[in-house]
Amino acid sequence: MATPQQLQLLAPLSGVLMPLDQVPDPVFSTRVIGDGLCIDPTSQTLSAPLAGVISNVQASGHAISITDDNGVQVLMHIGLDTVNLAGKGFTRLVEEGQRVEAGQALIEFDADYIALHARSLLTLMLVVSGEPFTWLSPETGMVEGGQPLVSLHCVERIADEPAPEEGEALFSKPVTLANPNGLHARPAAVFAQAAKGFSASIYLHKQQESANAKSLVAIMALQTAFGDTVQVSAAGQDAEKAIDTLEALLTSGCGETVSVSVSVSVSAPVEALEPSSSKVLRGVCASPGSTFGQVVQIAEQRLEVSEPGRGAQVEREQLARALAQADLALQLLRNKATGDAQAEIFKAHQELLEDPSLLDQADALISEGKSAAFAWRAATEATAALFKGLGSALLAERAADLADVGQRVLMLILGVQDQAIELPEGAILIADQLTPSQTAGLDTRKVLGFATVGGGATSHVAILARAAGLPAICGLPAQVLALRNGSLVLLDADKGELHLDPELAAIEQLRVDRQRQEQRHQHVLAHAMQAACTRDGHHVEVTANIASLGEAEQAMTLGGEGVGLLRSEFLYLDRNHAPSHEEQARTYSAVASALGPSRSLVVRTLDVGGDKPLAYVPMASETNPFLGMRGIRLCLERPQLLRDQFKAILACAGLARLHIMLPMVTQLSELRLARQLLEEEALALGLDELPKLGIMIEVPAAALMADLFAPEVDFFSIGTNDLTQYTLAMDRDHPRLAAQADSFHPSVLRLIASTVKAAHAHGKWVGVCGAMASETLAVPLLLGLGVDELSVSVPLIPAIKAAVREVDLVDCQAIAQQVLGLDSAEQVREALRLYHEATVDNSLILEN
Ligand code: PEP
Ligand code: MG
């Protein structure tokens, strides 16, 4: 039962009342957030229109909501697009959760600053909980702060209504928010509105916090930011549909224009400008490879525009025409695009053409008497500057997109033709930034590579260069822009170097190297099926790292002698419920059958958690996910997950030589407990022989205690990726530490050496399945340290087998001992390079 009540809302500000329909922002004028009113303020303190609890105050201070004891919820939003001010101009006087009286001051704001820096000062007061209201004063005209404005018709809610039967909650995949300001009022309103369309009960989760997805205020209270990872859960009849729809909505930005991917790249620091006499300029590799060619400078045309317009009507029409033409041109480029990556870029550009904020800004300037060209340029430049100033590498790249679209439309407004770039053969294009539009129009048959000052490894020029298989360097010093057209340069993208006026000998060397690489590639492919035996007859097993049945099959055709690491995560990730026993058992059995009974299959149990969360295993957020609930730790905390996996793996016993491997083991107790669970599952299945059980050595603790682990395992496999990360205390994915986080560091090598020694003392074999095993340079070193198996990336199997066949074990042992005593990874690499040059290249010639 409900009893109607009256509640008066006071004016939160002094100012001029304005009908909501006239607010130039559809998210407010269409009332998706709720009905209410708008005030153009003349005072600078926002006060409470009702008594209640502060249910949300945005960190940036531009929006606040109050919930009273009957559940009435009122949101106040100061200004339009003020979220972009990131808190500047606002002083919060209250805290979330605080009880306030009607009329109490909530936020002070600097009206001048906001009027100058945001789109508008218009302030909204909206009844989010949906109660109808009647006006107590005229709906337009001046109001005084604190004056009663409207009367709400409330109904007292009855608590504790029985919740409908909902069943188990489903979870979406984690979505990384690409909205520049997270889910602030506008996207939150769109999201809540969409959620209300489903009967399921739906929650939005950010780390350990959750919000009712149908409540705008609750979503805003999550205080999400750009780059936050969120998940949707739903329980009820239409839960699955709700998850699909809302996940897609979050990914697409909830009505805001966002970039498709949000992986934030931090480009490596560019070294200080070299003296002008320097013959090598350094940047970062954006697309691998090397080439030699002539400089072609690509500069953007700076267009002159006149500020005054010829009347708003004429200018508006001109802008609309140019936007339509630009859209058409981009559609043509999209249709002609070579691959999805390029097509996505032009699609994003088309979306920018429709961006309401850009269009509103341009339109406002046209209304003030400016020309279409002036208005459009001012709007795009202001937004691009805002993006650049937010300190995110990703947004800085979106600023480059905006500049590109801006220029395209500007040229159409002014009727300026694109200056066709006549390319000579063998061109290396040099530019401050190469825009997608510039690269799309180029004859790539004549382009050999790219070198730019701006951009990073995730910039569009990098994406396009990789798609076209052309080498590219970004982040070069601006000095590169002074190079003469036609001058000769050698672009070594692998090293991030641009060599100016290279010696003829260097050019010749590049040509010879390329030819030799190709020759070698053909050679190793032709011998892929031969065993990997050193010249002095020592056999090393070369197996594959795989994550699918397809890779298992491919590995066999490329000479793989088994599978040294099946990363089972692929069965568990990107889905909203755990794989069934049947699905798991079918997959493991299919992989095992592809290998056959004489080959080894090492299945690694689930290695997720922290950095790779599972949608259906909700976990508390962690400050250091790499040091948190990962791998075996997570599985032992949820033993049923591990038992189910063991049971499914055991289903393929007999189809291949089955091995089970535990990831991230740190304590002996973890190994013992996992073994006990495995034995229980095997017993329950009536198996009398257990598969081999081993552990990964990827935590220094395990390497240092290998002598204690060895008696209790059947084998070790060294995960050099994690072992390096934990030994050197360097995040394995850190873009700026990439060069230093090197598995060739002598400390890592010493841990490998002692692990092998401990294992062999107990008659156990040791593999290496980290990326180091896939490096040809590491082969003599790992063999010399006594490693028995190299588990490598599938396409590299033939090359690693060939590298084994080219060395003598006794030499490897000598070089391994030598490098263990060196100071640094660079020294180790250099010593191995010298050894490689002295032996391996000759051996290929000898074999031929
Ligand atoms: C490793 O850490 O070296 C390893 C092989 O495991 P992953 O790369 O899957 O963490
Ligand atoms: Mg690992």
C-alpha cells in the first residue's frame, strides 16, 4: 500500500528559470534522466532543495544528488559538459553519505570560470526517482535561492517486498570504459534508460563496488573514470539479452563518441635531440622491419579562413554540405580500406562528423556571426586541445583524428583541392603526424616505410604500417622534419633508428641480411621434420606453446615434438559462465588426439585472476594484481574449479602422454594440496595411473627452493616471462621497461641454472616455456644450462629446431658458464651474438 505525500523542493540557486525543453542538451531536454527544471544562475552557491542524504557527489564537484527518507532522489547538475573541467571552478562543501537540511549549502562554484571554460552555466534540478510534481511558482522568470519551487507527489514505499525468483546471475565480459570522463551524467543516463528496458535485475560492477544499473544516481555514484574496467550482471528472465545489449552499449560509449579500443599506450621516451651532425635519429618501433629509401616529407596545408560569416543561414548550409561530402568521402575510403583496422579508423572519423558537442560548438559560433570555416576550425581545435590536455596517450591520438577530420571538412568548406602527393619510387614518408586520410590516399606500392615525430606504437600510422607490412618508427626528434626531400635514409624500425646518409656498405648489408633471412627461412622450413639434435648428438625436445586445437594441429605440421604448454585459459576467458565438463573434456581430448599417444601434452591448469579476471569468478580488486590471487592461488581458493578442470583433463588420459602443470606455484603446500585433489579425482574416475604432475618455475621462491620441490614433482617448466618480471621487479607489459625487462639478465639465468641443477639431481626433466625459448639467440644458452625441452611459439618451431642442430653441446656449456658471470642482459646478448655469428651462419652454409 502507498500513501501520497507532498514534498516541497526549494530553488537550489538564484537565477532565471528556463523550461527543460529549451536546454540545448538532449540528455536533459528529453527528460531521460528525469523531469525537473533548469536555472540560469545568478548566484554561486548550490544549496539543497530538500532534506536527505547526499547519495552522490561527483569527484569533479559539478553534480550532486540527494535522497530523502522516502526514496525521493533529486539530481543537480551545474552547467553543461562541466565534467570536462575536471573539478576546476567547483568547491564541494559536503561529503557523500552526509545528511543535509533543506537549504544547506552544497557546492560553491566560480561562475566566471565556468562560463568561460564550459559550454554553458545552465543548471539542472531533476527528480530522478520519477515523482510527478506541480509548480508552486511561475515556470519562467526570476527565482530566489531557497524559494519553494515545486511540490512533489510522493508515495511512501513499502520496504521488503519479496524479491522475484531470479535464478543465477550472468556476468558480461569486463568492459574497459572508453568514455573520457567515465560514466558521468550523460552516458550514465543512457545506460540506466537501456537497463530499465529489461525485467531482469541488473547491476553494474566496478571492482568490489556495485550499482543498480537502472538507477542513474547509483551509476554516477560508482565514480567511474576513463579506463576503468566494469562488468554488468543480470538475473532474471531476459538476463542474457540484457547482458548482450548493455555490454555492447558500454563498449560503444553509451551515446558518447569513444575510440574502439582503449588500451592506453605510453610511448617510450624519445631520447634527447641529437647534435645535428648525428647520423642516427632514434624513436620507437611502431611496425617492425627495415628498409632503405628516399625521404618524402609530407606536410599539412595550413588554410586561411575568414572569421566573419555571410549570415547564419548561409554558413549553416555550407557546413552541412561539407559535412555530408566528408561523410561520403569517408564512406568511399571505408569501402576501399585494406582490412578492418583501416575501415574502423574511417568509421570513427564518420562518427566524429556527427558528434553533437562539436556540432553544437560550431553552431553557436555561427549564431554569433562567424563563418562556417572559422566556426568548424575553432570547434575542432578546441576539442582536440582538450583531448591533448587530459594527459592520456590514447586521447592525444584521438586529437590527431579530430585534426584530420577537421582538415577534411575545412577543405570542403573552402573548396580547396587536396594536393595530390606525387611519390617517387622507394619513398620513406616523413611527417610530424601522418593522418589516416593522408596515408589512405597514398600509392603504397611506392612507399617503403614511415617515420614520424608524433604518434606511438598504437597510433593509426602504426596500425596501418603493420597492416601493410611496412616498417615504421614514431617519436623521432623534430629534426627529422628538416631532412631534404630525396635524401637517402636507412630505416631500421626493429632498433627504432633512422640512419641519415647511410654508407653504401650499410645499404648493401641490409640487402644481404634480408636475402639471407629469406634463404634461412626456406631452409629451416624444409628441414622442420628433422629431430632437434645438436651436432654432437644431444637430443632436445622442441615442443609447442598452444592455446587452441588449431595451433596443436599446426604445430604438428611444423615439426613440433609435442605440446610443452597448453594455456588452458582460452577455455575460460571471454564468456559469462564456466565451460561445462563436456566442453572441456572434448577440447582436451581433441588436442591430445591431434598429438597421438607417443607425444607429450602438458596441460597447464587455469592461470587467471588479477590481471585476467573471469567474469563468473567475481574477485575483489587488487592494487597489485600481478602479486595477487593468480594461478594456483586462485584455484586453491576455489577448489571446485580446479577439481572440475582435473576431471576434464583426466578424460584425455591415454590419447597422448599426459602431463599436468600448475602455474604460479610458490609454496610446497600448494603443490601438495593440488596433488591431493588430483589423486582424489583420479580415484573417483577409477584411474590407477596418475598423469605426470609438474609445476611452472616462474616465481623466484620456487626457483630458489627447486631442490625441495624436485623430489615431489615429475618435471619443471620455467616460465621466463613471469620469472623475469618477478626477479627484476619490472611489469612484463610495461612499455617503458620493455627493453630492460629482459630474460637474458644474469640474475634470471642464475635461477634457471640452479633450477636445472636441482631437478637433474633428482632425475627430473626441465623445460622452458617462456618467450625466451622462442629466441634463436637463447638456444645455445639454454642448452648449455642443461634445459631438456624448449616449448616455443608455433611458427618458430622450425627455426628453433634448426638452431639446436647448428650447435655443439660442449660449446653451449662453455658459453653458458661464461655468460653467467656477466654484468647485464646487454652483455649476455652481445656474447651470444658473437658466438652465433661465429658458428651458426657458417653451419647453414655447410649444410647447403
Ligand atoms: C611465463 O610466465 O613465462 C609463461 C610461460 O606463462 P604465461 O606467459 O602464460 O604467464
Ligand atoms: Mg606465467
